[in-house]
Amino acid sequence: MADYVDLLIVDDDVVLDAAGEPQLIYDKACITQDIKHMVRDSGLLVEMIGERSSSKIQEKMLKLVLFIETDERLIPGTVAITRTDTETFFITATTYKYGSTSLEVTS
């Protein structure tokens, strides 16, 4: 039995299965999706993309790391964000129960 269940959201829309029912995701996938939504809702990613000052970008990245770490399912100190290009960020974290998770976030 799953600990966490959520609807699968892709491009801000609920994904439906072949029967037209909402597709569900569980546990690790649910946590990963929640992290993605936290990042988007924080607005910090958009601010980083428009920022030219590397020190301000690092400051915003730290704020985002601390914000993500408020999720009680994640082990504190394991969240890392890597900027792969101007608009793409790679986020990794370790959950208490399901191990490592990672996602790529773009604006």
C-alpha cells in the first residue's frame, strides 16, 4: 500500500488513462512532483533566469534549497541544485523512505 498518492500532472493538466480516469502516481514519484510544484510556486526560478549577478543567483538558489528542504519527507542537507544552462536546473534530494530523487526544471 502506498504512503503518498497524487494525480499525475503534466503541463499543468491532469493526465488521463485509456479509460479517461485520472492517472495516479505514488510515493517517490509523488514527492518528486511535489518538489517540482514547490519550485514553480516559489517564483525563485523565474527570478534566477533573469538575474545576471552570480552572487544574487547563488542567494536565490540557497533560498530555493531551504524552501524545498521544508518538505518533511526529505532528509535535510541532501537537496542540491545545479544550473545546467540559463533556463535549466537539475535538482536532487534524498527522501527518508524512497532514496534519491531527481528532476530537471526549466522555465
